[in-house]
Amino acid sequence: MADDSVKSEASSQQQDSENGENKLSEKTVSSNGEAAAENQTLSKRQRKKLLKQQKWEEERELRKQRRKERKQQRRLQRQNHHEEEGGEAQSARKRPRREVTPSSLRLVVDCSFDSLMLVKDVCKLHKQIQRCYAENRRALHPVQFYLTSLGGQLKQSMDAKDKGWVNWKDITISTEHYSEVVTKEELVYLTSDSPNVLEELDPKKAYVIGGLVDHNHHKGITFERAKELGIDHAQLPLSSFVKMNSRKVLAVNHVFEIILAYLEKGSWQEAFFTILPQRKGAVAVTQDGTAIQEKEEEDSDSDSDPDTPDQTEKSA
């Protein structure tokens, strides 16, 4: 009796196992059938793309290994290259340092116009001053740089956006007015409204640049300030060498950089064309005061028609 029960149970388990295998087989066939049906629904281009993607996935590790080998090979090549060159070759490749000769000339940026500017214009002035400082630090003949009447919005901008300004080197920064820092007899205010044209730079003088970005809203204010204080004033000899299609008012950093360039090159014309931005449309001026481009156009017009009106009438 017990043996029959065991046999019946074993037979039942075997039947269940066979049923499970049949179901699994049916699922597999069904899955393969679905895959086959899916492949049949894909277009030729899609199947090609799918195969390409599968191949790309399969070769992922191989590509990774190849990249690693190439990287190691480049590293070895660099090491061998440095070893072959040696210390002397490396030092020869270094950029030769120019001999810097500081100038006794003083350039003062007058920051006493803070209340006349909008916040955005103060930020522009801040950037221009940063440019002046940077250019002076790498100039061949750096000037004695002064920043006077520092305070208000400008100082707030510098504190917020450039906290390192307190560590600037080779610059005199003062909250006092420039007339209290330099004696009046040594001051020359650079302003485009002055009737005096600056021919040469006097190393004993201190040239003042108005720290004002106002888009010409306060025209002539720097000239008026200079007259009120009774100090000398002059404009750069821009018109003698350059003709521009815009007003002669230059940014603070442009005036500063033009003077640095003049100290290095010894030529106003070279200094102007080195620094002036292209948007100014600067054109060289000849000795008779005409622009070179205009002169070339006139010559071109005169040469374009060899026959004069009289000759044309005679030939007719």
C-alpha cells in the first residue's frame, strides 16, 4: 500500500515537471516567434542599424583596451622626447624675457566722477582700470601709476568683484584728489577738448586721465575741471596722425595703452595704430592732412579714365 502511494506521488511529480518543461518550451518558442516577428517588421535599414549597435556594444571592451594602450604609448613617447632634449634644450625653448626699464613718467587716473556715472558704467571703468594695471605690469617701460579719489561705487565694485586689488604692486592708490597727491605745476590733464596738442611727453610731468564712462553725456567736463583748478591741459596728437569715423573720445585704458606704446616705439602713429580698436575706423593721415585711403581713391579715380572730356569730343 505504501509503495503504491510513493509511486503515485513520483508519477505526479514527473508529470508536473514535464508540464513545466512544456510550458517553458512554449514560452521560448513564443519569445523566439515574437523576436522573429519583430525582425520581420523592422526595415532593412533598421535591422542594419540594430546589428551595428550590437556590434558596437560587443566591441566596447576592445575599444577601451586600445585607448588605454595608445595612451600608454603617447606617455612613453613624451618621456623619451623629454629625456632626449635635456635641460639645455628646454631652457632654450623658454620665452626670452625682455629687459624692463621703468619710466619716470606718471599717469594718474582721476576717479572723482563717481557720482556722475550709472552702476553699469562704473563696472566698465573698473574693467578699464584693471586693463591699465595689467598692461603696465607687462610693459617694456612701465609708468608710475596713480589711482586717485577712489571711493563710492567704484570701490564697492572693486571690493565685490576684485578683492585682490588691495595687493596690487607698483601702483599708488589714494582716496585723495590728484591735486593733493601731485603738485599743480607738474600736472597735465589729458582731454580731447583742449586746444593744446601734446607733441612729446615730459618725464617730469604727471598726466591725468579722466576716469569717466558717460557716453558723452557730460561733454567737456574734464576740460572744465582742468581750467577750474588752473592746471595745464592738452590732447593727444590724434588728428595729426589718424582720421577716424567716430568721435575722438577714447576709453581710459586706450589712452593709457597709447602712452605705453609711445614710450616703447617712440612714434605716435605706431602707438595709435597699435592700440586703437578697429571699430574706430582709424586711417593714417599724410603730411597735407588728407587720409591715405582718400588719396588713393582720388588717384584711382583720376587714373580710371585716361581720356579727358576734350579728347572725347575730338574723337567724336
